[in-house]
Amino acid sequence: MIIDSDQHLYESRTLWSDYCDPTHAEEALRIEDDDRGFAWLTWRGGRVQMADVQLPGDPVAVGRHRRRWREGLGPEYRYDEALPDDYWEPGARAAKLAELGVDQAVVFPNFGLLWERPLSVSVPALTANMTAWNRWCGEVAATAGDALHPVAHLSLRQPEWLEAELDRLASAGVRLAMIAPAPVDGRPLSHPEHDRIWASFVAHGVTPVFHVADQPRVIDEALYTDPADSFVPVLESVFLWTPAALAVTDLIVNGAFERHPELRIGIVELSSIWVPQYLLMLDGAWDFTTTVNGKPLTELRRRPSEYFRRQVRVSSFSYEQPAALTAQSDDLYMCCSDYPHGEGTATPIADYARAGCEPGQPGGLFADNVATLLGR
């Protein structure tokens, strides 16, 4: 059994309006073409981000598409004509898995990675579009069997709405949900007011997952100097892992993992090469601050790194050498392809084999660790 921990399904042009509550229809995201034929993700008539059709292993094409728009040229392709069925249609993706060499796949949204921060100015708009995606996820879970594991999209800003969504997701068999690794309206994730939320995740059998996305930022806005039309800020690319590392550190050192030992967290497409050094720093900093402050921040019954090893699993690309990472820090890693994104791959198993990792070897890289997040 091989479970890919990171694939993406494109949303249809009208998914949000099709699944949104009618009372929030004016808030629904859409994919619309400009007068030159470039497709855009839009909200309230404004452009959120360009909607392109990426090709695995070809990030150059992503930049070329944006460069043509900046230069006043037309697109090299028409969005609907270039979009393969398996990019957006669950049945076609399930059939594609054998060609990719995997048995099952965790599927995140595609454009859902681009709009959480822009829509955060309006909580009703934020939750309405999340609800629309989540309803579609429920249909995918109900029809795809074990082939696809859709990832819901949630915010912790409205606990009542969140619990209603968790009820619906659990009933539909959705076991994963993407959340932002960031404070919630000024409160850290470990805040006691959030204990109700973490308990609800556990009770419903839904695992929170951190994934690269345009979400509330943990690095000061003054440090972002990229032009407005940039796709990925340089700072976020350099410090890709930082929000997730800060979030799990907060949950560990402030006792949330102690209070909720059944809570699991997934970290996906936020790199993994940082984990061994991080675990050393986590324990070392805990010992040092406990010594110089005269007492620990929180009474913990385990070493801080033990909570990470018990409750966190991290996706690791083949080029990060997950076998070496496992030897340094423990069996914490999950295989991933990021299909069909440009920085991803359509040959994940061959890629891992070249890195010295093959199915059948001991360890949870190819199935068991992601199965832990799925509650198996």
C-alpha cells in the first residue's frame, strides 16, 4: 500500500457558487477570464490570483505564463482546453493513481491555497467559501472510496461554525482539514479558549493539517517587499517551514499536546529537512530556559521532542533524503508528489527509489505515517 500525502484537485470554475449557501452567493469565489483570455480566481469582482494550468516538474511554465500577461501578450493556452480531466474530476484522478504508482492519495485544494488571507477581512465570506469546498469534499469522500482522501478547509475564528463543519465532515468520512499555522485573532493556537476546538477535532476524528498557502502571516508585513503581482513571496519561500514550526512549538511548550494526547497534526509541503535540527533546538531551548528562568514554562511529563514524535507527521520530498532524516530524527515522514503542481512530480516512486527509499522497506514513509493522520 502506497498513500501519497500531497496531491491537489483543481476546483471547477463555479464550485464555490454551486456549493455556497444562497444567502452568501455574492461572496462566492469564481474563475473568470480577462479580455485577453487569461483565467483569474476572483472575489467580489476583483482578482485574487492568476488561475493557471501547471505541469508536474515544469515550474518554468508557471513563470512564463505570468510574464506573458505582464508583457501584454495573450496566453499560450486556453484554461479550459489545457485542463486535463484528472486535474479536477475525482473519478479521473482515482484512475490516474495507478499511473503515478500509488494506491491512494490525500488531495488538497488547488486554488484554496490562494485565498484565505485575502478573504480574512470578512469572516462570513471566509467561512462561506470554506463551507462550499467542504461540501464538495464530502461528495468526493462518499464516491471515491479509499482512493482519494479529500482535505477540508477550516478556520478557527468561529468555533460554532467550526463544530458544525466537523460534524458534517465526520459524517461524510472526511478525515483531514487544512488550518492556518498562525494565531487566531491574537490568540496562540495553544490558548486555553481553543481547548474546546482541539477536543472537537479529536472527537470527530478529523486531523488538522498545515500546508503551504496564502494564510495569515506570522512574519512582520514590513519584511514583504515583493511586487503586488508576485505569485510566491521570496521571504515565504526561504522560511517555508517557519509558520508550522512555530505553531507546533506553541502547542508543545504551552501544553496543548499534553492536554490533548490524541490530537495529531500533519505538516505537508512545508519541507522536512529542518526537522532533525529543530528537535535538537526544541529540547535544548527547553532545558536552557528552564534553567535560567528557574522553572519550566509549563509542567510537561515528556521531553518536548517526544510530543512532536508522538503527534506530528511531516511530508518529505524525495530530494530531501527522507531515509537520512529518519535516521537522524525517527520515523516521522510521509511520501508526497505534489501532483500536478509545477514543483511536483508525476513519477514519485521512481524519485524515492533514486533517493534510496522503496516500498516494502521498514518504516512508515509510504503508508503508515499518513495512515496515522487518517485515524487508522
